[in-house]
Amino acid sequence: MNHWLIAPLVLPLVAAMLILLLVGRRGVQRAVSIGATAGLLPIAILLMCFAGDGEFGVYRLGNWPAPFGIVLVLDRLTALMLLLTAVLALLVVLHAVNGDDRRGRDFHVLFQLQLLGINGAFLTGDLFNLFVFFEILLIASYGLALHGAGAERTRAGLHYVVLNLIGSSLFLIGVGILYAVTGTLNMADLAVKVAAAPPESAALLRASALLLLAVFGLKAALLPLHLWLPALYGHATAPVAALFAIMTKVGVYAILRTYTLIFPADGAAPDVGHWLLPLALLTLAVGAVGVLGSQRLRVLIAYLVVVSVGTLLAGIGLFNTGGISAALYYLPHTTLVSAGLFLLADLIARQRGIHGDNFVLGPPLAQPTRLGVLFFLGAVAAAGLPPLSGFIGKLLLLQAVTPAQAAWLWTIVLTGSLASLIALSRAGSRIFWKTEGDRAVAGQAPLPLFAPAALLLAMSVVMTLFAAPVTRYTEATAAQLLAPQHYIAAVLGVHP
Amino acid sequence: MNLLLIILLPLLGALLPPLAIRYGRSASAWTAAAITLAALLFALGPLVAVFGGAPQEVHWTWLPQAGLDIHLRLDGLAALFVLLILGIGLLVILYARYYLAERDPMGRFYGLLLLFMGAMLGVALSNHLLQLLVFWELTSLSSFLLISYWHHRSDARRGARMALAITGAGGLAMLAGFMLLGHIVGSYQISVILNAGDLIRAHPLYAPMLLLVLLGAFTKSAQFPFHFWLPHAMAAPTPVSAYLHSATMVKAGVFLLARLYPALSGTELWFFLVGGVGLATLLFAAYNALFQHDLKGLLAYSTISHLGLITLLFGIGTPLAAVAGVFHIINHATFKASLFMAAGIIDHETGTRDMRLINGMWKYMPHTATLAMVAAAAMAGVPLLNGFLSKEMFFAETLHLSALGAFSWVLPAAATLAGIFAVAYSARFIHDVFFNGEPIDLPKFPPHEPPRHMKVPVEILVALCLLVGILPAITVAPLLAVAAGAVLNGPLPDYSLAIWHGFNTPFIMSLVALAGGIALYTQRHKLFALHDRVFPGVDARALFWEFITWLMDTAHAMTRALENGSLQRYAALLLLTAVAAIAWPFLNSTAPIAGPVPAAPIDALTLLGALVMMAAAVVTTVWQRQRLTAVIALSVVGLVVSLTFVRWSAPDLALTQLSVEVVTIVLLLLALYFLPQRATVDSSNLRRGQDLLLATGVGGGVGLITWAMLTRPYTTIANYFVENSLPGGGGANVVNVILVDFRGFDTLGEITVLAIAAIGIFALLDNLRLEMPATDDGGRPWSSERYPLVLSQLTRFLLPLALLVSVYLFLRGHNAPGGGFIAGLVTAVALILQYMASGIDWTQQRWRLQYHPIIAAGVLIAAATGAGSWLYDRPFLTSAFGHFHLPLAGEFELATAMLFDLGVYLTVVGVVMLILANLGKLTQRSAGEGGT
């Protein structure tokens, strides 16, 4: 039995509780938090080595057989998401220990529990357990969103909390319907039972599938449920906003998992297969309009996140190997780059004094060249221009469509890129070039504050250089997702 | 390998000049020059091979999934561009060393220039469409940074953004076009595509593909109507204008036309699109060039016009026209680069570029003037200069065109007209600047010759103009032959590079152009006045920025209209989505909503419970503004739910619900303390009507679904739990065994949720200062008796009893209703009661526990119980139990699940106490500040 499978959950949970016990010893708290987060990285790499062969890791909690007990399932997708979370979290926590973590109480406890929730959502093979981990990650995110206080932040946070409470209720209703029809909660077992459900239950199953899409769409910021995101991300503390870059991807992950495993597009509840692509493209378009209309850098980046969600779900909405593979290449790219941009925006805002990240005439930056080069890199990556990873991801996506879909998808994806290009060049010009006065008003950022943002953005370069192996992995992942019978067999222990 | 090095050297070498600048400006310039020379050196071998008739090719696979491979190919056309890019690049590097001022950061300049150079070499050497696009966009990006080099200037910033937006948009369109082309041919490899011309032209996607590809080419080469970015790119330092915006980057568009010529040309669409746009650009820009007062503006429009000419030549589509197009690429690059450099010298020495001020420079800088005049004469197409030769070929080609039928006179006439304007603006460049009286109010006076080495690049280029013009056969012929051969991808047509072809029609056209141009120039003052009257201030730039501003404003307004910050709207959208999600499948299904299972008969008690619950829910909603009433009514709902659990034999759930209910109501009451007792009506009736509809929709939808679920047959895996609870989990209470064993992991998660909630709320309440109401809404002060004696005395008696009950509930939990969760709630309620009855100070003197560690300990105990099974190499949370016998106590059971339950118990107690005690503390803190 491979106990490493549960390590990404036990480690942050224990770390969080230890930090809670170490009240008042802030240095030690930080050390534990960094240590635990850094520990996730080798674990994630180990798990990826295991899953990379196409093996499934099934961890039966309490040693109860599936579908009766809860299982954790490791496949290529899960391993990819765990690794991404580990990389992101480490760099974010390294940024946070420069002082942002002390702008409110118990940052590190909430941070670790947030990681627990995210990792759990990726690992679990049980739909109700997914709900539990959603609750964990949400309730931790409520705390993190409000970290640092402030009126705007609290308002945006309140909206987020209320909407997600409604979302959680809908989740329960959706799961409830599924349980009523199939009598099970294990996702592999659900896949079997949904496929075998009598036709008179079809409408209920479809309602459940659509309700779950609304729930996951809310997390992922799918139109028209994306409206909470710009204000929340635009006002959150920098490391929180950066960490939240993965939160929308949890929604994307849940959509990918649910609608390839439980409700495949050719199954009893095909609606999502029809609806996802148009909704994703609309999200992309609305996000692009938001990018163009932004008047603050962080809000602009938040809308770039909306655009990326549209791009990702467009790839997934194709429900073919090429589309899913493209989305899975794009997913780590956009997560790391958005997070890097959020941290960078914070560095920029600190050097602009009262002008913050608003696109107004401000003083020159203390480190215009360093920050400028990083911004340029991030902007090129985010807009999807060659030669960085954003371009490769979009190229893979554009090539995955059928000729009939191409007209819409190409137009919207490419126009979205153009809108990002125009908005980002304006933003960069306003912040770095159109300055007033000769002297910077703030001091330079020390290396420890600067490095995490730089490393996050450098990941785009790394993903470009290693595009071929990454794409091989994502293609294998997409193929694995589109052949769910192996997953089912591994979990239920029977061979089809 | 050499081919790759040619590109990589400048791309990677771009990092060096900014580093070398600490050793001085010359070091930086020398580094850049050395890198360029090295690239040229590496290019020599392959170039020689190409001239020997053997194109060079290398390829590596990189990302086959995206069809992205590294395919490099050096053929005649690429060789021509490599020579142009590296040769003129070298001259520009030398020139810029003297052009840039002390305060300009030279390292950045050379770095960006090398970056551009590498990208442009990449475009030239690409044998793969997507790879070409990558380099293509890189040239746009580096051009953006070079135009904005003097970024403190508004025109530089705006010019750069405009160039990036236009060429970037074109590049994205081209990407789509390339992907279509790749789809048509089945390969992105250019050498394959070039041989698939017939397949491409016959394909139904030919037209959209061609349009998209041409969009890329036309934006890059500043063809009408996308031309307007180029004059504003002149805000760049002049070396950049000379290099990017005349000799190389803007040639990328016509390069692409030449590159894909065998594959795409030869259709009517190609002829009319490429030829038409080329002709329009040629005429429009030639006309406009004459009316520019800015020296660089004149050269910019002239560049656009010449690019139009080259485009037109490729559009005509005959082999000879293509040869002429290639020839003109060479000639234009040489004379225009030298003209820009001369203009830069004049700007540098006089401090202005306004031709209305700069006059009579002949006197001050005769050497520069001579060079500039020769180059300008080449631009005008004067015999014995290179511009004359390619222009003759162009004129000749316009005459041999039959495609226009009866209108075949149009093209030669237009060509001659464009020639007239070209002569006129060239004449203006020469006469206005170097003669025409004395200079007027120059910012720098008197001007003098520039540093010796600044003129060397101009001299070399002008010498080339002369050499090619006088001795074409022994200078340019081999280069033209290999380049044109590569463009045509087939045999070369017969052409002669002689400078004298006899007294034929093209020569007459040239003469007409020369004479007409000079005549036109002499009448320029009238023309300027006419131009100002007829076209007053039609400014594409203003239109562009108006559009961009409109775009941003509209986007902002749209976003604000959608994302208006109203939680009500967001929530309504979410609920509407849910209604749609529920309704859609039922509306699109023929199956009835109700299933086959008949409803059970209704008994009076159940009905009564249901009615009470509904009534209470209605009361809560209707009286929600009277908050105390609403909370009480809400608690009735909760209590009836508890009773419902009892009615359907779920004592565990009933107990849990009951205690949760108590804790929740206490929490709500504590929060209500800070809120006004009555809320005002904020919503309009319409709004409330909408909300009512929405609420009915959601409630109805969920009711419908419940009905559908309950009337369908139900099979479940739950029997497994009932059967295995005792033998496998060691507990008779199935609910508890599910909670702590079968699905103990969920429970671990849920207590974590509770812990996070408590920590989060505590963090939120930390340092919170709230206004404490001194009176109620009616103005009555709060009771002065804060802790009623009867309550406090009673609760003290109750405490040990309640604790005893909770221990009892805890211990029996595994086998009978109870368990850690319920026990924890009971304990917490008992403790909270002490706080409420006797006050926080009193309680805390006797009860000095910190709740954070209790929570942490609870979760850790639960987690450690789970991890304990690792010792026996069992999965996390595997339970074990055994029966033990103790004297007096008798037989009892011990299970690891109970340890887990202890964790649950501690967490629940800690969480409830942390939240409630701190909310309570808040009231006390406010009260203390209120002075009571």
C-alpha cells in the first residue's frame, strides 16, 4: 500500500495544527509553514513518477473496499494538479513570509488548510468527499480572502462567501439527486451506475449533471457565474490572490473529472457536452472585454484569469484528446503566470506609493528595468504571444478543433489575445513609461520579495523549453481521461 | 547547425551589450558589431553553397504535438534577406554609436537591436510556417520596444503601441491563415507547401486562408489601409527607422508574399487583392509623401509607397514582375537606409526635422548633402542609379498585362503618376533641405558635418546604389538570380540587367515621370494650399486613438454594467442558473416527472409537523425585518426538522440537529445585538416581485426534484454499512460507525472545516470595534441587570449534570445514539450557558483554557488515530477494536474509532467556544468602551 498517496493531505493538516499550537512563536510558525509547503514538492514529484506510467494509485481509507469506503485515486491528472499546487504554494509562501502574512491572524494556518482542501479535491475519488474538500478549501479561502482587512476586501469577500454558500447548497442537492438515483457516492461506481441507469431516470441525472456544472462553474468562474472574481482577486492580499490562481482551476479540474468520468459526453447526460464550449467562449469574450476595460493592474490580471478559464474550458469543452491536452498544457502555464503577475503587481504598487496599481500618472519605479523585464515576460506569456508558453497552449488549442468549430473558437481566442495585447501594452506604458517626476518614491524590493514573482514568471520559459515532454504528458493524461474504464476498473477492482 | 547559430548568436547575444556597457559605450557597440560579424561569418559557408545552387537545410523536431518543429532553410530568397539583415545591421550599429546621445542607454539599444536582428533572421530562414510566425511576432515585440526607446516621449509610447496593435493583430490573423494553410496541405513545412500550389488554389478554404495570410503581410508591410502605423513609428531613433522601418522589418510582409508566391499566387483573387492593395498603397503614399513637412515623415510615406510598388509587382503575378519585385527589395533597402541615415545626420546636427526650417544645408555639410542627393536620385529613379533599373522593369511589367482587358491602360498610367510623385518628393528632399535659401531658426546653429565614422555607413550604401546602377550585371546579378529563382520556385524568365534597353515605352514613362515630377515640385506651393483645403486634417492616427479610447471606455462601461457590485444580482444569476439546470432536462424529456412508486399515506402528526414548519418558514420570510421574531420563527423550523428525524427513527440526527440548533440560535442572537432591531425596506415592489418569482422557481424546482426522486425505486449500497457495522466496525450504531469509520475521512474533513471556520471567525473578530447600541429602537435602555441571579445560580447547578450527560453520550456513541459530535455540542452549550449567565470575566477566572490548542489537539488526535494504522501497514483511518474485561466494570469495548471520536469531541468544543466566547467578548468590549 502506497501511503505516499495521502501525504499531500496529512502534511498540510498536521502542519496547520502545529502552527496553531505554536501561537505567539511567529518565526517557528513561518518555518513550519515553509517546511511543510516545501515538503509537498518532492511528494508531488514522487507521485507524478508513479502516475506517469499510466498506473492508478488507489488508496482505500479505513481499508474498506470501494465503493463503500472513501478512496483516494491518483492518476496522471491528479499528479499534474498536485505538482502544480506544490510549485505554486511554495513560491507563494516564500513571498508571504516577507510580511504579508502578518497583516492578519493565522495566515499560515489558513494557508496550509487551503492546501489541504485543494490537494484533497484533486485526490479524492468520492463525490461527497469532494464536497467536503470543497468546503475545506472554500472556508479557508474565506479567511484568506479577508486576510489583511479593508472595506473593499471585506465587501468582495462577503460576496464570495454568500455566493459559495449558495453554491455549496446546490452541490449537496446535485449529489443528493445522484445518490437517490444510483445509491452510491464513489465516482467510479457512479460512472458505472449512471451508465446503467434506466431511461426514466435520465432527466434527474441530467439535472444533477447541470447543477454540478453550475457549482463547479461558480468555482471556475464560468459565465455568468464569474462576476465575483475580479473584485475578489483584485483586492486580495498579493500572496492570497496568487494562491487563488489555482482556485478557479479546482473548478476546472472538477468539471474535467466529472464530465469525463461520471457524465461522459456520449452518456446519459450529454447536456454539458453541448453547453460547455459556447459558455466557455462567452466567458473568454466577456473576460477579454473586462481586460480592455480595466483601470487597475490587479483587476486586469483578474480578468486575464477569467480569459484563461474560458480558454481552458473551451479546450475541455471539445472533449477530444487534443482539446483536453491543450487545456492541460495551458492550465499550469496560466496558473503560474497569473500568480506571478499578481505578485509582480504588488511589487509595482508598492513602488508607486499612493498611486498603487491604478493606471494613472505616477512616480517612476525604483526598479524599472527589473520589474519592466518581468512585466514584459508576463504580458507576453499571458497574452499568448510567441514564443512563450501561452502561445504554445493556444496553438495546441487552435489545432484541436474541427473545421466547423474553428470559425468561432479561432476568432474568439485570437481576438482575446489581441485585446490582452492592447490592454497590456497600455498598462505597461502607463506604469513604466508615462511617469511624473524624476525620483522614485519608494525603496527597492529586496531579493526575497522579488524572487518568487520572478520564478513564477520564469516557469513560462521553463514550460516553453520543455514543451515537448510536458505535452507528451498532457496527451497521455487526456487519453487516460477519455478512457475512463481503466479508472473504474482500478477503483472497483474489477477488470472490464 | 550553422544556420541555427546565425539566429541564435544575435538572439542570445542580445544579453551582452547591456552587460558590456559598464566598460563604456564603444565596448557595447563593439560587442554588438562583433556578434553581427560572427553571425555573418557563420553565414558565409552556407551562403557560398547557396550561390553554388545548393540550398541548405536543417531540421530538428521540437514539439510535434503542435506541429512545431525547427526547420531552417537557406535558399536564394533567404540568402538575400540574411545579407540585408546582417549587412545593413552592421552599418546601423556603427551609425548608432555616433547617433545616440550620452544620456541614451546604449546597452539597451544594442540589446534590443540584436534581439530584433535574431528574430528577423529567424523569419528569413524559417522553412516552417508556425516557426516563421513565432519569429514574426518577435519582430513585432522587439520593434515595439525599439520604437518606444525614448519612452519619456508621448509620441514614442503611442507610436509603439499603435505599431504593436496593428502588426500584432495582423500576426494573429496570419496565425489563423497559416493554420488553414497547414490544414490544406497537411504540412507546415514551407518547402512542401511551395510544391502544393495547385492543391492550395483549388481548395475551398483558399479564399479565407489567403485573406488571413495577407492581413499579416499587409499590416507588417504597412499597406493601405493599415499603413498609418509606420509614419508614427518614426518616433524611434533614426537608426531604428533606417533598419526596421525601411530596410528589414517592413520588408517582412513583402518577404512573405515572395516566400509563398509559388503556393498562393496565380489566381484572380491574388491578383486583385495583392495588386489592388499594392497599387492603392503606391499611389496614396506617393501622394502623401510630398506633403510631409517632417523629413522622416516624407521618407516614411515614401517607404510605404515603395512597399506598395513591390506588393503590386508580386500581385501582377508574372515571373518577370516577381523578378522586378525582388530587385526592388534590394534597391529600396540600400537607398532608403542611406536616406534615413542622412536624415538622421541632419536631425542630429540641426536639432529639427522640419523641412520648412531646414534649408541650404549644402553650405554646411556638402559631403552629407552629396551622399543624400545621390540616394534621393536613386529613390526618384534617375538613370545610372539602382532605383532606375527596377523601376524600368516595373514600368515594363505594367505594360504587358492583359488581365484588365480594356482597362489595361490604367496600370501604366497609375505607375507613371506614382513615378511623378516619387520624383517630386525626391526633389523636395533634395531641394528643400540642401538648397532653397537659408535655414530658419534652427535649434542648433550652425550645423556642421557629423563625425567621420557616422558617414561611413551612408557612403557604403550610396556606393552600392551607384555600383548596382552602373554595373548591374557584375554586381547584383548573381544575388538577384538566386533570390528570384527561389521566389519563383522554377526556371527564371529571360531578363536583362542592362542600363540601356533602347528608347522604348518604359523609358518614355521614366522621362515623363522625371519631367512631370520636377514640374509638380515647382508648383508645390499651390499644391500644398490645395491639399490643405481638400484634405484638412484627415488623420488616421487620431481615428485610431479615438477608436482605442472608445474601445476601452465601452469595455469599461460594459464591464461595469455587468459586474455592478450587487450581490443580489450575482446571487440571482446563480439561482437562475440553478433553476435552468433543473428545468432544462425536464422540459426536454418525455418521461414524466413523478416515478412509479406510490406516495405513502399521510398521518395527522406528520401533516401537523409539516404545516408548522411551513408556517414558521413563512413567518421567518414575511417578518424577516423584525429580526428577533424572524430568528425565533427560524428556530421553530429547526426544531420541527429535529422532530422529523425523531419521527423517522433517526435519533442521532435528531440529537445533532437539536444541539446545532441551540448553538446556531445563540450565535445569531449574539450577532443580532449589533444590528438594528428592525430593517428598513430597501427594495422596490417590482424587485420584490422578481425575487418572489425567483424564490418560487428555486423552491419549486427543488421540490419537483425531490418529488421525482422519492417516487422512484431506490437501490443503495447502504445495506453494506448495516451489515458490516458491527462485525467490521465494532459498533452497533451504524450512523456513528459511518461517521467515525466507514466515512471517517469525511468527518476528519468536516471537523477541519469547523476548525477553519473558528480560526477564520476569530481572525475576523480580532481587533474589531463595533458600535454598541445603548438603547433599543424604542429608545429604552438595556436592562441594567446584566446577569440575572436566578439564571446564573441555576446554570451553575446544571453544569456538572450537563457535562455528565455529554460524557455519557460520548461513551455510548459507538453502539447507541450519541457520539463525539453531539457530546461536544452538549459540553459547549453547557459552558456557553455559564458565559451567558455569569459573564465572561467570572467564567474565565474559573476556566482558563485557550481554545486554539483544544481545536488543534482535537484535529491532531483524530489525524493521529488515522495515521496510527500506518504502523500496521494499513491505510489511513483503518480501525481496530477489541473487547476487554475489567473487574467490577465488567466487559467493555475499546475501539480506535473512539479515539477518533475524542478528536471530534475536542474540536467541536473548541470551535463552538472559540466562536461564541469571542463574539460574546465583543459585546463586552463594546460595553466596556460604552462606559457602563
